[in-house]
Amino acid sequence: MSYQKHLKKETGLATLIKGKPYVLKKRKNTAVRLMASIVSQQLSTSVAAIIFKRFLDVFGGKEPTMQQVIDTPFEVLRGIGLSNAKVNYVKNVATFFMTHQITDKQLYKMDPEEVIELLTQIKGVGRWTVEMLLMFSLGHEDVFAVDDLGIQQAMIKLYKIKYTSKKELHTKMIKKSQSWSPFKTYACLHLWNWKDNGAV
């Protein structure tokens, strides 16, 4: 069954599922994708893109090896507009992937929760960051980003969710998302799209 057919069974989402279906892709060089996520934290998409381009420019416009990132002086990465914390986090990713010899192939085979458990050991990498990686780099179809502000805003509006605490909001969102399985990632994509097109 197509994801669209499945998600249209849910009355709230049915109105959002239109146009061409989304296609998830597996992308290579997961460690660099993770670094890109760290770069983009708390930044607008356009600013994040500029800083990530500067990051690649440090390595001649190509995606670096982990050793290259480790060998790059701290000041050089600070100079492209990264905060002290983000420079440390980017270097933490490089060191972790090198030390544990993690490959894309290995990550593709793992369950989402296993990937989250593995990569959140890296200081500076939280659950949300790994969820974005699972969706946009590892191509997992059933990931629900409950902590994502955009998803929260969209679901509060779409389902008129009333809540008195973050915990209550999370519980209601998770309950609502259960019927979307095994296509939660696509539901998130449609919710983001709806929000970005002026719904919230």
C-alpha cells in the first residue's frame, strides 16, 4: 500500500496529502550529514547553508574525511562562523566515527532506535538531530519527531490539541501518530509542508 493511501485514512492528515508523493533517499557520508545538522542548529535554513558551504570550502569544496576534520585547527572552524560549542561537536562526530569505524552500510542496517542510542553518545548530538538524520539521510519511513517545534505547532493546530504541560502534549502527539505507522516520516513531511505554506 502506498503511504498516501494509508495516511489518507486519518481524517486530519487526509486534507494535507496532495500532490506528488515524497520519496525518501539514502545519502552517503552520514557523518558529514550529522555535521551539517549540528551546523544548522538554531539557524535559519539560508544562514545554515552559507556556513555549511564555508565548512566545505575549508576542504576544497569537497566533503572531508574524519581525519581531515580532526586535523583542522579549532580557529579555522571558528573562523567560518561556528560557535566554540559547535566546533567541539563537529570534532566530536569525527572522532566518534573514526574511533568506532562507523560506516554508512552499518547504519543503513540498524533499527532507528539503535541508531539513536549509538549516535546520541556523541556530545552535542541529541535525539532530534539523529531523527533528522534517520529521515533525510538514512531513508527511514517510520520516524516521528515529537520534539520538533514545527511538528508540534502543526499538530496543535490541525488536531486542536489542548495541553497544560510539554509532557501532556508529547503524550497526545505520540498517541495520535500511532495510526500513521509504518509511514510516520511521510506524515511529518506533510505536516512541515503544511506549516511552511502558511498554515501555522
